[in-house]
Amino acid sequence: MRSWKEVVRHRASVLNLRRQTKNKVHAILHKQALEHPYSNLFGVSGTRWLKHLTLPEPFATNLTDLLNCVEYLDEKVKAAEKRVQILVEHHPQAELLTTIPGISYVSALTIISEIGDIHRFPNAKKLCGYAGIVPSTYSSGGKTAHGRITKTGSKWLRYVMIEVAQHQQLCKKTPGFGSYYLKLKKRKGTNPATVATARKLLAVIWRMLTDNRPFSVEPPDRHFGKSSPITATASRTLATKLSSPVEVLST
């Protein structure tokens, strides 16, 4: 599991380097008071435009060097993502997670590497506590109040679950929890809806990994056993119980 963590974190580091490099390109354009009409400056047309700019020194040389760095890092990102894909395709539980709408190979490997052995967590509440996406609690004078999420445990697992939750509304071909997210967003706002959806998704993931069954948007046959798929509707009761405080496992 440790080696898997290094693979996904290496990819994140390369992405961060590429983002920093692209920001430096934007900085050069800003210093030269140049604007561009491209939605993606680093696409084919945008890159061609950048390479044909006539700039004074040292900006011309700096821009060339930065564009070469971006091209190099593009290849490294592709290589890192290919490594992730191969690892997921050779790990049944990681591949199982890709049946959930919005979960990519990278998300699946990150989740599996951060969770480790699912049997460390006796229930979904423990897993959500480990991810730090459960409400904190305050008790005083016999009264208990719930506050912001604890943000304890694995920050990587918390980050990827929040990201997957935000992507649910974009899953059109295979619906997941998009409608659930949008309903909560309308009632409670973006942040509460995102956290609640992340909690719901993690509850589903716990059940899927525990029972070794895939996700499906169709209700399972009532005669099926543990091999029946986890559904968006079947997870409602399990996920709504997670708003209560839980014991958090340390990393």
C-alpha cells in the first residue's frame, strides 16, 4: 500500500510542478501586457501562438524554456497516469471502485491506498471518521452541539472524497449522487452538500469493499445475496446515520 501512495502522490507532485510552470508563463504575458483569446492557452492553438510571440530578452528565452518544461511535464503526467491505470486494473478492489460514477483510476487508487485493509474499520462511521468528514461535537452544561468537520485522519482520503463529491453533478451518462448533491446544495449551500455527499459516497465504498460488490444505479434483486450491487438508493439509510459523532482512528 505504501508504494501505491507514492505513485499517486508522485503524480500529484508532477501536476503541481506543471501548474506552477504554467503560472510562470501567464506571469510573462502579464508583464508584457499581452492577452490571448484561447480558452486553453496550452492547447494546440494556444501553444502555437505562444511559440510565435516576439518578446524582448530575457522574456523570450524564459518563455521558450518554460514551454519546453510544460511539454516535458505533460509526458510525465501521462506516464504517471498510465502507471496508476495498470495498478488499478491488476487490483480487483480498486477496479471495483471505478464502477462508481465520478471515480477515476487515480481516485480509486488513492482511496484504496489510504484505506488499506477495509476490515480495519468495523463500520462506515469509523471510515468516515478516519477521513475526517464527520461533524465535530461540543458538549457543555448537558447540551451537545455539532460543528465543522473534524479534518482528522487521512487528508488525502478526505481530499479525494470531496473532489469526487463535487464531480457527481457532472456525471450525466451514468448517474450517481448528482441529484442528491444538487438537492442539498439548494437547501443548505455548496459546502454542506459537498461534505454530505462525500460522506454518503464513503459509506457506499465501505459497503462495496466489505461485501466485494459493484456499484449500480439499479435496485438489487431482493433475493440476491452479498454479490448484489450497491445502489444509490440503497445507501440512503447507511449514509444518513453518519451525521453523529464517531471515534476517529489515527493514521
